[in-house]
Amino acid sequence: MSFKQSSLYTPGLWGLGGGRRLCAEVFPGRKHTSASFWSSWGLCQAVFHTPGRLQALCPGPRLAAAEIPLPKHVPGILPQGPRGGQRRPPQHRFGVPVSPRFTGGIRKPSSSKPMVQRFSLGVWQTGMDVSTERVPQGGGPVLVRRRSPVPLGLREMLKARLWQSCTCSTRRAWALLQGLLPATRWLCQYRPREALAGDVMSGLVIGIILVPQAIAYSLLAGLQPIYSLYTSFFANLIYFLMGTSHHVSVGIFSLLCLMVGQVVDRELLLAGFGPALDGPGPRDNGSSTNASATIAGLRPQDCEQDCYAIRVATALTLVAGIYQVLMGILRLGFVSAYLSQPLLDGFAMGASVTILTSQLRHLLGVQIPRHQGPGMVVSTWLSLLRNAGQANLCDVVTSATCLAVLLAGKELSDRCRHRLKVPLPTELLVIVAATLVSHFGQLHQRFGSSVAGDIPTGFVAPRVPDPGLMRRVVLDAVPLALVGSAFSISLAEMFARSHGYSVRPNQELLAVGCCNVLPAFFHCYVTSAALSKSLVKTATGCRTQLSSVVSASVVLLVLLALAPLFRDLQRCVLACVIVVSLRGALRKVRDVPQLWRLSPVDALVWVATAATCVLVSVEVGLLAGVLLSLLSLAGRTQRPRATLLAQIGDSGFYEDAAEFEGLVPEPGVRIFRFGGPLYYANKDFFLRSLYSLTGLDAGRAATRRKQRGLEARLTEGDPVEGVDPVTSTAALVPTAASFHAVVIDCAPLLFLDAAGVAALQDLRRDYGALGITLLLACCSPLVRDTLRRGGFLGEDRGDVAEEGQLFHSVHSAVQGARARHRALAATDSAL
């Protein structure tokens, strides 16, 4: 059994023996004063007896009964301070330690009110599960660290998790079902009086918006409009069951439609189908073929161009959905966090420019092929300039009129959004009016204007995606899965924060993945959350995902009855709807100056991502943005800010001497702060910064001193660089910079690796050769454990090496260096 001294306060006691916090109240009495306090061991009792003895009894295996004599005191005298004299009881809040440390007698109060006092309690402590590490803090309280629990081995951990996951019960099965289908949980708590009206209204509005957008976005994907309606219908139903966000609208997304369209066009060319020219009517499936591709057997014999296009899209959708489901099962929802907001904004900007360029041929009615590969935007602009004289005048006039009406309606909705309960359905009104004008004016027959063509009703029989096509689009599905996941999770978390609830990123991955996997068998293509429709959904009073069922019902009505009515709708009108929907993404370019003032690195990521998407391709732009973001993150940790600290007046706080004026540097002590982790990539920068700020290259000076030998060090007039000649018995080596200790503030030091620990060991060795002490302050538990495992400290906690080098504050480290210097100076004088 070991005897330890613990410092306690009343009330708000701190019991530092064993690292336990104690809370107590003092109850004075005539014969004795008792104190009852709670600790993590239970209720403890302490009694002040009249003869000046204290008895304490605490239950538990770590604390036993103790009885010690108290110092003599004179009644009516308050406790004495550090230098003697009277000291008034400290005023402090509950649970806040009192400083500075003082000792003294305990005065019995004359009144019956509890009195705030400090006393010392001797505790008999058994050796069971108690660490003997003692961390001195410059004469202050002693911290005794708890023993860390023994971690389970890999085999035991896997066995425990396997047993937990394989345990089956009714309650566990129901919890698993609720986890996979969150709708089964919140539907039981649904309140129709509060939420039904808002859900129905928002569902109707989103359904009305979905119909024209679905027909328009089919141009981007290179598919027939009916498949976009299928996608919108199934995605809303599946996310209603599996989504954790209450306000996100999942469906077709312009960026994903563009990426799908690029893959579809490439595969059509490889399969032998001709380039997609915009003829006056529906697509001619009997267009010219590529003979080499047909001979190679890439073109299917039982499928025409439209059929083959949807087969490519469904194969791509299934692979992307499988990726997302696997990410959700493997709990990889955090991966989307590495797609930063500047990266996503830059990607949206670059992709929007690409979409706008791809729709110019529909706006002008020019028949040019859809270009593929790097430089698609530049090639499209060159083709438009060469064929500008072939523009269809009817399409140009229609596009100008529709753009003016749509933009005016959007601006009016934005300015009057506080007065309007429901956003203006501008797209639907424009599409209905344009369809009527085109039908009764016979614009297709008279002026050769391109129209949507026949849109069938009902559903097509489900079909398994082609495995051969799935193998061909394995790599193309990766950026689709990443972009869809990143946008869906970010939007879900954004709306959850604004409305005060939480979402599960991994479940969001499962939900979005299933929105792609299951509909892929029903002739659908890739979906994700869309910002514009989600904002409209929130503004119209949406409360739950029940609004998605209403939106799906509207789309179902169009699928079963109203789809043929859009046969004479001009394609230039659909292109206008797409272009106007890009308004929000294109406006993000105005945020670049503010982003540059805030963070030039993030602005560079934004510009580089957008420029690469425009000049090369969307996929390469996303990859370039991710790589540049990771490189910027590595660059910030590779060259963090390094400063020297100085004391703020007479306080115990220290700040950057180069940033603030009037700070007091500690004589003979250099306090160095490194604002980042210490690892293999920045260890050289760490040493260069330290040597530059302190004015002493310890490594070079120690090497030269070692080379010169003992005789050179004893020779006067031949000093080592940065070191004055000293005697062989001197423990202090005055340097040219006049400091005897270096304190490293490790508070910003997030982690260390093997190279970082080796750098600190070499630094301590070099400073030791020069007689300079190296001290570490404010080390986190992770850093301390790394130093211990790396051999910088002793293997056992609380050894002499750790007590002499680690401090819990910069001020205590400075005081320790000062005391050590005085002791060594006294020893040197005596010698």
C-alpha cells in the first residue's frame, strides 16, 4: 500500500489522488466539523476531530480509511498564504480550482453556515489498478493518471462483434428493419394535422416541376423522355422509404445527366451507330453505321439506337448504384467529406458551362454532332461558329421568347418569395403554351423545327442490364457514384442542420444507391439529390418525405395519360428550361473574389476544377479537383506557421511575439510553437524554422563540437559556432543566442509519426551536447503515447524522464526551466 497526498477543495472539491474529482460540503459542529463529499467511488465522509485529527472513509477497492493529524491552528485565524500571513477564503465558482496553493490550519466557524476551506487529506491507496505516475506542476497539485484499460486483441474484438451481429431477436430484427427503412419509424409518429397540408402542397409543386424537367433533361442524357419520367417516379418512391432527410428531393440531376449522355454517345459510336444529329423530328434509328464496329460485333442485332442507348444507361446506373451501396455497407460515408465545398462549386460551374454549350445547338436549331473526348466544349463552339448560318429562325425566335419569360418569372419568384406561398410554375406554363403554339401553328411541318416526338404511355417490361455493357462502364461509373453521393449527403446534412434534426450519411448512401440499383431494372438512369427542387420543396411547406409520394403520383398520372400531349413540344423550349435551371450554378462565379480573400488555396481549387471541366472534360475536372484538394491539404500541414512566444505581462499566458506588441520574452528560454503535426513531410521544415527563429543551428553546432573533441572545447578563443568556451565541469553552456532552454508548445501538434519522434530525439541529443534543455509543454495524450512508444520517454509512465520533460502548460515548463537553470548555476558556482 502506498501513501499519497491529495488536495481537496470544499465546496467544489478537486480530489487529485487517483485522478478523481470530489465534490463536498462542510458542516460545522460543536465537537467536530464533518465533510460529506461524492466521488466516483461513492459517498465519502471526512470528520475534523477536536484534537486536530482528520478521519476519512471512502468505499471502493482503490480508497480505504485514513486518519492523519492536521496542523495546529489557532481558532479565529484564517489559512496562511504561501509567504505567511492571513489569507481570506477564496471566492470561486463551483468546481473551479483555487490558486495559488496554500496550507494552514482550519478555523472553526462561529456561525452554522458552511465555510469554503481547503485542507489536505492523506489517503491510503491500494496498488490495485492504480498507476503510480505522478506529474509535478511546478509546486502545484499532483496529477495521478489513471491506468489505461487493456485493449482487446484483434481476435477477441472480431469475435465480440461477430457474436453481437449474429445475435437474433424480435427486437433486434425490428430495429434492423427500422434502420434500413426509416419510413417505418417516422410514419408511426406522423401527425396529419400538422404536416399533411404542407407535404401535399410541396409534393404537387415538385411533381409539376418534375414533368417538364424530366422531359428536358432527356436531351442531356441522350435518351427518350419516357425514361426520365420512369426515373423520377421510382426515385421518389424508394427515397421515401429509405431516406433519412425530410426535405431532400431525389431525382434527375443535370450534372449526372450530362455525364450519362457522354457515356451513351461514346458507346453508340463504338457500337456502330452514327453521330447524334438533330433532325427535324424524332431520332432516326436507321442512321449511318460504323462498319468496323459492326464487324467487331459491338453493335447488337436485336436493338436499334434508342434501345441500345437505354441499355448503356441502365448498365451504367446499376454499376454506380452498386458502388454507392457498397460504400454504405462499408461505412464509407466519410469519403464524401473529402469533396470540399469549393471543389463541388467549381465542378458545378464547369459542368454548367459544359451543359450550356451542349444546349446551344438546340437553342439555335443547328444540326451538328455531339463531340466527345477532351476539349468537347471548345470543339462544340468551333462547330457552332462554322454552322451559325444554318440556324433555324423559328427555333431562334422561340428560344429568345422562352428565355425572356423564364428568366423574368425566376426573378419575380425570387423577389416575391416571401409573399408567395407557392413558387410560380413558370416552366410548366411555358411548356404548355409552347406545346399549344407548336401544335396549332404546325411549326414542325412548316418551319422544320425539331420536336420531342412520340412519348408512349404506361411502363415497359423490366429487363436485366447487360453484363457485357456493365464491364465496359465500370470506370465510368466511379465519378457518377462519387458526385451523386457527395451532392446527396451534403444537401441532406445542410437541410438537417437548418431544421434541427440529424441524418445518417451511411444510410443516405444506401438510399441513393438503391435509387439507382432497383430502378436500373425498369429502364431508369442515375439519380441523386437536386438543390433547386429541394429548396422549392422546403419553401412550399414540406415536413416529411410523404411529399415524395405525392410527386410520384403526379409523374404517374403523366406516365399513364398525359405523356402523348407533349409530342409537338419543341426541343428548343426544353433547352431553354435546362439553361435557366443552370442560373444558380453559373452565379457561383461571383463568390470567387470573396473566396480568394478568405482562402486563396480554396479559390485556386475552385478555379482549377472549373477550368479543367470546361477545357478537358467533366471526369478529368473532378479528378483534378480531388487531387488538388488533397495536395493543398498536404501543403498546409507541410509548411505550417512557426513562431516564438513571449509572456503576456505577469500572467501565465504566452502569445506570438511577432504578432503582438509589448510581450515580455523569458530571459534564457526560447518558446517555440509549431502550428501543425510533425511527420515525415515537414520534419525538415520544423528543424529549419526552429533553428532560424532561435538563431542557433543545434545540429551543425553539436557536430562541430563533437569533431573538435574535448581538448578543443577546453581551449579558450576557439569557440564552437553559437557556443562559448566552458569548463569540463560546467553543466551550462551559454550560447550566442543567450538561452539555456527551449520549450516546444505541443498544443497544435496533432500527431507524430516515427520520423517526427526521431527528429525530436536528434534535437534533444544535439541540444544536450550544447548544454541546452529541451522541454515539451501541452502534449496531448496521443502525442505522449507516441513519444513513449518511440523511445523518447521511458517505457513506464511517470518515470524521471517524463517528469522532467513534459509539462501541462507553457508557463509551468518555463518555471521548470528557470528552476533547473538556477539549480545548475548554483552547482556550477559550488564546483
